[in-house]
Amino acid sequence: MNNLVRLKCPVCNNALNRENNSYICDKNHTHDIAKEGYVNLLLAQNRRSKNPGDSDEMIRSRQAFLNKGYYRILLDAIVKQIASMPQAFKQNVLDVGCGEGYYMQGIVDASTDKKLSLSGIDISKSAVKLAGKRKMGTTLCVASAYDLPFFDESFSTIVSIFSPVLASEIERLLEVDGEIIMVGPGEEHLKGLTAHIYDEVLPHKGNYSAIDESESFKLKEQIEIKEEIIVKQEDILELLRMTPYYWQISVEKKEKILALSKLKTTIHFYIRMYTKN
């Protein structure tokens, strides 16, 4: 897999060059590459907490659940959308909020000609570390979605799957005629689970507002994905724990949900494609 995108030093904004197991800029700021293959470019003073991002439990549960294939329909739709673009897989793609790399792995596996340059960032070091263990041959960074460590117009496609973005950063990084793919939950997403939690289920809100409200982007297409799935008893804990619900509900409600022999629920997503004006 080609990795053509240059990283930017978070200290001085100069280009980072790889030298052995480190990235070093002209001013000698050095950022070591972890054994899993990622680099941490999130400066200590820019962290809001000691371990920003999702908790280790949420990340590991998400990995376990996704690896069972419950959201495969969404992964296939994302891969199909990237493949349908004019550049096909000969493009630079950034996954903002890549998490533990499930969707990146699917994109890599579908890119049989190896002409895809794929990069991923997440603010969670634990998530990026797990993504690195997949050995995908991609560029992986611990970084903030609001201060992306890349140069202007570095990407033809940017993907955000359930993650917040900053419109000005996306505009800065996209090439002319570049596209951003935003993936968020539909109104009925996981309603079979939330029915056990709330008396009245409130519809989900997507993560599109930053792009929708920006004059720099135009909605090109929206795809809706909806499917009924049956979650096996042994996977219900992973599903619950990968959501915020696990940390918000009472012990009694957790026990009730975990006592189910199976869980039938809707999974509901929207994929929105925007072009840069």
C-alpha cells in the first residue's frame, strides 16, 4: 500500500521525515514510532484529559462486536462508495476518528491493486494502538480531529464514521473537487436495545451538522441503510459496552439486558457524500 501523504510536525508545522523508527522535522523535533507502527502527534498541552477519547473498555468491546460482522452491511456500503469515485482506489483517503481500524481494514482489503494511500487518526491512543496491530500498511496517528497533522489539499477523500469533524480542517485538507463521506446513525439505530433502556426512545442525531452548516460543502448524495439483526447472547455485553448507554443506566437495567437470550434490533445508518465547493 502506498503512503504518499506527508505528516506535519505538531510543534512547528514543518514536514516530518521518517528516519528509522522516528519522524523528525528540520528543527529536530522528534516523534517516535511505536512498535505497532503508529506515531503520537497529540501534544500533552492539547489533551483535555490524561487518556482522551473513548475508554479502553468501549474500544475493545467495539472491536469484538464489529469483528463478528454485525455491521458488515455498513462496511460494504462504505467500500462501494469509495470504489465508485472517479479516482477509484487510486486516491489518498483519510479516516478521521478511525478507532481500532475495523473500517480501515475493510477498505484496505478491498483495494486489491494496492494503489490506495490510506491514513487514519484518532484521539484515543488505545484505539490507534489496536489499529496498528492490524498491520495494514497504513499511516496511523494519535491526533485531534480539530488539528489534523497533514498539509493542505493532501486528500481526495475524507471519511468520518460516527466521529465529529471540524469543517475548516476538512476544507483545508481536501483537494479541489475532493469529497467527504460522513456516516452517522439513523433515527431507528439500535432501537431494539434502547427499548430496554428508555420508556420513550428519542431518535438519534447524526454527526453531520458541522458539514451541513458550512458553505464550503454541498450534499451530493445520501444513502440510507437499515437492517434487522439478531445479536447473540454472548455478544450483547459487547454491544452494550461499546455504547454510552452502558455507563449511563442502572445496574438493574444492565442485568435485565444481559439476561436476554438474544437481542433483535434495527441497525440504521445514513451515508452522506459531500463535495468541496
